[in-house]
Amino acid sequence: MSATADLPGEVDLYGKVVGQERAVAALRAAARQPVHAYLFRGAAGNGGLMAAHAFAASLLCPDGGCGTCRTCRAALAGSDPDLYFIHRSGAMLSVDDVHRLVVLAQRRPLQAARQVVVVTDVHLGGRAAPALLKTLEEPPGATVFVLLADDVPPELATVASRCVQVPFPPVPRSAMVDWLARRGVSADVAAVVADSSGGNPERARVMLEDADVAARAALWSSVPDQLNDTGVVAAELARGLLASAERAVEPLRAEHARELERLTEEAAEFGEKALPGRKEITDRHQREERRWRTDALRSGLGALARAYRDRMTAQAIGGDPGAGVHALAVADAVRLITEVAQALPRNPQESLLLQSLLVRLGALAA
């Protein structure tokens, strides 16, 4: 878990950020004398977005992030009037999306001494890089930008150079297992969840409500034994795997429903007749659910790659005289799987992409 709060009795804004002690320490220090732009680099779910809420609370709170005042609570919930989120409106972060950022950045803070603008999926904003760069090079004095990116592609290197970079790497497996164990998760379930989550605490947390997580990993691992060189088998397997990914989203949908109910109740406590920013929250939920489905597929592809590697290891240990040939086929299989995993976030044709992969994998085994 994150480092403990600095003062006795202080609520830890970063208490829900798992396994990112270095990032949390850097943000605690940065909040004392913030600069105009930060880049949180790491896959969604590794803690970057949750840390962005906490960092914003510390920047907007008159007490530097007490964790209990209305400002802190609103920032953590994403509803503070001086905290803005820019999400891509399509498959990529567009120039129009960045123009919305420019307009927001020119506004004066409504309540706090500054405002915070959080931009998600910056790694998908190559075409918008010039507009984003111009804004960062001429920053409004009262605005702090927090950019979230899975990685930094070459076209965004200059944008990244204008920011203080804070890495959010995957949480190590051992740390993930320890965290799950502290939550009362049994050792066997913790091992499956840690392996399936890819070092992503948010995915691991929701997986705990997914009774099918072990069965889903087993389904992907069984694919090599079912493949042949026919498209019919590949199409049937692809349908089953995609249906499994869709079921993986159900626990997240349930959590989103609970979050919406909780935020509505909190708004009522403050005298609001309706939840401020409800549409933005539901839009965020939809984006998260689409991303979650993609992550479920990528996690499955990871299990599939491990299955091929395990086969190679078993053949080598067993003294198979053809182990060298098999090793080359396994290397080709893992390369194909990796290419598809990298293409998934940018390719809406999941069914065709997966079916094509399975046909090629079947041909390798033929």
C-alpha cells in the first residue's frame, strides 16, 4: 500500500493506491511546490488515475490535502468544481479534445487558489501533440495539468519533456499477492488473480468479485490443445473467448452502479437535488468498461502465451528430440500473440483480430 499519512490522525489521500510507494512519495513532495504539468506514465489501473484524484485534492484543499473536508472528498470523487477531466471523444485524443483543454485552462479557479486539469489516454493523442505542446509551453498560471499515458510514443516525446514524469509501473507479483492476502484472499485465488491481473491492482480488486476468473484463465490456456488449421475451429474458439471477456466486465458494471448510488447519496447530503456531473460520470463508466473488456482480452492473451511457453519447457525437460523445432514454433506463436495484444486497444475489430490469430496459431501446430 502507499506510504502512511504525514501527520497523526491525517487521512491518507493515497491510501487506496497499491504498490506505488515511489510515485506517492514523489507526489507528496510535489504538492508542496507544484509545477505546471505532470505526466503519470503507466497502464490504466496501475494507480495513476486514483493518484491523480488524490494529488488534485492536495493541490485544491486549503490545508494541503486534509482528506476530510468537502474539497478533498469532492476531488477524490471527481466532482470538485476546480477539477476538470478531459477524456478522448473518439478512438484517439483529438485536436478538438485538446481545444477543450485550452478553453478550460484559461478559466479562473472557482473556489481554490488553482485548478487542476487531468487528461487521460494522452498516448493516443499523437495528432493533437502540437496543440498540447503549445498549451504546456505557455501554461496559464493558475492551472496544473496532470496527463495520464500508458506509454510515451515518439511523437509525444517533446510533450513529455515539458512535464515532470511520475512512473506507475505494474505492481510486482509478490506485492500483489501480499496485498491480496491482507485482504483475506486465499493463497490459491491470490495466485490466479495476481497472474491474471498483469500487475494491475484495479483489475485484481474487481477480479475478486469474479467467480469465473480461474475458469477464464483455464479457458485461454486450453486453446493450444483445441486448435487445428481450420477456420471453423478458430471462429468457434474466438466466439467463446470474446463471450468470456464480456462476462469479465460484469463485476465492474456492478461496482459502477454502486459508485453512482453512493455519489448520488453524497450529493443529497450536500443539498444537491441531482448528482452534479452525472453524465460525465456515466460516460467515464462506459469508457472504463470498454477498456476493461480490452484488458480482459489482453490478460487472456498473456495466459495463452504462458501456455505456449509451458509447452516448450515441458518438451525440453522431457527430452523431446524435436524440442528445437517446437521452440521455434513457440517463439513464433508468442510473437503473434504479442502483436495482437499490442494492437487490441487501437483495433475495434476484436473478433476478426482474434480469429485471425487463432488461424495462424493453428497453422503453426499443423
